[in-house]
Amino acid sequence: MLLMIPGPIEISPAVAEAAAAPPDSHVSPAFIEHYGSALERMRQVWKAGPEAQPVIVAGGGTLAMEIAVCNLTEPGDRALVVNTGYFGDRMAEMLARRGVHVDQVRAEPGSSPSTDDVAKALDAGDYKVMAVTHVDTSTGVRTDAEALAKLARNRDVLSIFDGVCATAGERFDMEAWGADVYLTASQKAIGLPPGLALLVMSARAVAARRALGTKPPMTLDLAQWKPILEAYEARRPSYFSTPATTLVKALDVGLGELADIDAVFARHAQVADAMRAAWQVLGLTLLPADGLAANTLSAIRYPEGVGPELTKAIAARGVAVAGGLHPALKTQYFRVGHMGYSTRRPDHLLSTVRAVAEALVACGHSCDVEAAVKAVASRI
Ligand SMILES: *Cc1c(COP(=O)(O)O)cnc(C)c1O
């Protein structure tokens, strides 16, 4: 089964080999080198400055969100959530549980609040933190991270970007844009199996943790992790809680494949254009409004007369895609991931479009299978 959901995704042979190796000791010289190198490579992929702190903790994207929330905020703080769907709701709930007062700027599913709306909201409240989902996996909407990061920076508001479906697939320049946290998980565009929470925190974010009166729970606390991360980056072992040695090694290998990150971003944009051309040939429309569609996945409306049975028909043709996720229109659309390793595999992309097209025909939607495959093939 070809895994074309918005994470977990197909992984490269080199990453698979690293991830399948027997576990290494967390104090072995080979592991220390992988850990230190992975931290350095995160700075490159995130385009973060030398004073920013990369963090690797065993867990998922939700844990990375929680680490950001618990180190930047404490009860009584105020936060603005730019909400574009399911993961914005999750962020708001998480902040509220931390005792933070949360306001939200929302948009209809498939849309995004305008930069002006966010600027007005920021100016109307005394916010410590603004949280944004870079790509909302439930709607396939990409927010204008550059503009939003700069809005927050100009107002001295700390910004958290949930990049779980974006990091290493969508352009992001942490240092130049002045973003404070950019977080993801290993199983999305980074291209690893699930299991690691990954984030980079700016010097301002690190200072915000130091200034907290209410400490985060111990395993989420940057103050616990920072000395460990610094030691490994200086190629010295250290211990707080055993790192996921196999996955950290695989991370070093995976990030090594993303060394030319600008080329990786450009490839995702090219592949997304190709996939969108195919959907158009098939008579399909996207859930995101014009200009807001992410490069890492497509959220596609079912055509007239077709419903959730389509994803089963696609699976029957060897390709796993995902159903809808946004609670308001779950049964009206499906999602196809096109990020990470598969963007370097034209055969994955062609098989996916063929499976979707043939499944559509099988479900009674008339369309030209070969023309759709050709539309992709000529663009990648
Ligand atoms: C997948 C995802 C998450 C959650 O990540 P988990 O690893 O499932 O905890 C959070 N935010 C976004 C945007 C995601 O796509």
C-alpha cells in the first residue's frame, strides 16, 4: 500500500535502514555524533539562527505543541489563536488548559483570516502569544506565515507556528521572519516514522521560559532539556530522559537528505502544481479558497454523486488517502498528501493520480484517467 495520507508518509530507503537498526546506547560515540548533527541540521532546515534552540523529544506533534505552550505561557497570560481548522481548535484548548485567556480569529473552513484581521485583533488585546497553524491538515489551507510572524514580531508578541504539516515542505525562514517557535513531528514532511516531537525555539522563546513563574511539568520543561541538548550538540553525552536513539539517528539521516532546503521547498511547490492540474482535469475542486492551497497536501471535494466510499475504492487500487477531518464538512471531501520522500518519486505521484482517477470512474464519476496522469507526468 502506497501511503499518501498527510502523515505518516513514505520514507526514503536510507531513513528506513537507519530506523530499522538495533537500538544504540545513548552515550555511544556514534549516537552522540548523530544527535549533535541532527540538532545542527534542524537549524538549517528551520533557517534558524545560531542562538535558537532546537529541541528533539520522543512524542508527536501534539507534544511539540504542548512544549511550546507550557514554556511560553503561564496561567493568566493572554493568547490569540489564528484558527484555520481542527488543529487551531486543539491549540486553543491546550492554551485554555494552561490557564491562558484565549481569543481567536477564525475563518470559514477552507479560508484563512486576513492579515489585516489578525493585525486588528493583535492591536485590540494585550497578547503575550499568537499561535498559528502554518498548514491546517484538516482543510489544506496554508496561512501567510511570513506576514503573520512579522506582525507579531513588530508588536513584541511571541509567535508559535504549528508546522506539523508544513515544516520541510513549505517555505519558512524562522530567523528572517522573527518567528519564536516552529514545531513539527517526525512523520510529516520531515519523512521519518512517527515518534519524535521536533521544535526550534528562538532566543526570545527561551527567555520567556526563564521568566515564567509557573514551571512547566518536568518532561515538557525546556529548562530540563536545554543543558542536555547543548551537551549533545557539543558532542558530549548527558542524561535527563533516554532519547529515542534509533529515531534520532534516522532523523540525522533524514535531515541530511534535506540539506538543500530551498530546492526541497521548490520541489514541493512544483509537485503541488502538478497534482492540482490533475485534480482539475478530473473535474475536482479544492476545499481551500484560491491561493490558499498548501503544497504538502490537497483537500479535495467529492464530486457530485460521490462520497466517502471513494477513499475505499482508492485503497483497493493500492493507495492510501485520507477522508475529511474538519468536523463541519467531514463527509464532503478527502485528502491526499504529497510531501517528503514521495515528492522525489514520480512513480508515487503517477500511481496516486491513476488510483484516484480510476476510483472516481468506478464510483460513477466520468473523467479521463489518462489525461489526468499525463497532466502530472508533464509537470514533474
Ligand atoms: C498531524 C498534526 C498535528 C498533530 O501531530 P501528532 O503527531 O498527531 O500529535 C498537529 N498539527 C498539525 C497541523 C498536524 O498536521
